[in-house]
Amino acid sequence: MFKIGEFSKLTQVSIRMLRYYDEIGLLKPAEVDLFTGYRMYSAEQIPILQKIVLLRDTKFTTLEIKDLIQRLKDIDILNELKEKKIQINNEIAKEKQRIDKIDSAIREIQEKKFKIHCNINFKRVDKMLILSIRDSMPTYFHEGLLWDKLFDFIRRENISVKQDMYNNIALYHDIEHKDKDVDVEVGVVVNKIGENKEGFIYREVEVVEKMAYAMVYGPYTNLSKAYEKLAYWLENHNEHMEDKPSRQICHIGVDDVENPEEYLTEIQVPLK
């Protein structure tokens, strides 16, 4: 048996942390002297402490560690480590995206590119018959998954679609912008109604008498700034948004040209 200081030195875990693990019930001393109150630890507790330190250093929370240690099954820990690795890799990817945004902002400030090339106006949008699929997606960046499903269904079912610049349309049904679990519908304009199945439906998209729209040139990263410019335009023209889904139409995109500077995307916001 070892006193807490001895155990601390042998395991290279501070006395403060050992006392903390005792207080929260994560690693109790093997014995506590009734007269002196000294905490005594045994060598058999070292493997448990090593697991605690491993999990702590790989960003598991105290509650997660306590649950795993109580189960104390190597297979549980291995699975949890694999899941944690996936989680950390996702966090790294998000941090890389933040770095890319910072680099982009730095370049724009240095090059003084404060204006986005887009034209803003309003128009009437007629009703249209579309074949669409709607789902809750993790983020707006996952919209492509819905398009893949839709185009795969169209090929399998040999569905006739209109071949013009207004063929593809994305509708965003959330009233506000959301960072996750976004309600997205993607559709293509079709010539006639077919059979609804597998989550794909034929429906008529309503007329919008007054639609504010912006033709945005360049990469998709320009869209957020185009929406900001649209906000100033609406306020300056005393226009008010309708409580209806906003829309987005890709006129020239990744499947059409290699250079993102040649992309052309139309964003649409219904007005009252």
C-alpha cells in the first residue's frame, strides 16, 4: 500500500488530482486510515488510473470517464476512443473551416475587396411544377446529398425534366438561419405529375407576386455577403420580407464550369 504522496510520485498524477478523483467517486483510495485519515492506494489501482488519465487526455468529460470506468470493459473503452477520434477529427475540420474564413477575410481586407458582384432587383415568379425531396440536413453544406438522391431517382425512374436555366431550385423552409438541423427542399421543374414514392413528391410551388432577387457571381462563399447586401437593399427600399421559404437557383455551378469565379447563383426572398 502507498500513501497518497508516494502513489502520486509513482503514477505521476498530482495529489490534487487524486483528491479530486476521490471526491467525485472516480478513484477512491483502497483504504483510509481511521486514525490519521491518510489515503492509501494499492498497485492494483494503477491500471484504472492509467485509463482515467488516457480518457482525460483524449478530451472525455468527467461524467463520460466515470461511466466508462464503472463499466470497466476494454471493448467499451476501445469503442469510445474510436468515437472520440471521429469527434475530434470533426472538430479539426470545423477549425480548418474557421481558419479558411479568417484567411479569406485577411485577403479581402488586404486587397480591399469589400463589394460583392451581384445585381439586386425584384420580380414576379410564376408557379411551377416540381419533383422534390425535403429533409432535415445537418447543415446547409450537406444540401448536395439531397441533390444526389434526387438526380439518382430521376435517372432510375427515367423522369422527364425541363431543360432550361430555371430547372433546379432549392427552398429553405426555416424562418430563421440555423447552424444545424436545417429544413431544406430541393427540386427540379418537370413537365407532368408522376407517382409520389420513396419520399419524392410532385407538387406545385406557389406564385410569388413580388420576389426580391440577387444574381450572385463567383464562388458560393459570396452568398452570405450577398444576403447581407440584400438586407441593406431591402431596408433602403422600405421592403418587407414575407413569411415564406427563401429560394436559391444555381444557373452556373460546379457541374458547368471549373472556375468558381464563373459561378452564377440566384438568391430569392419573397416580399410582402
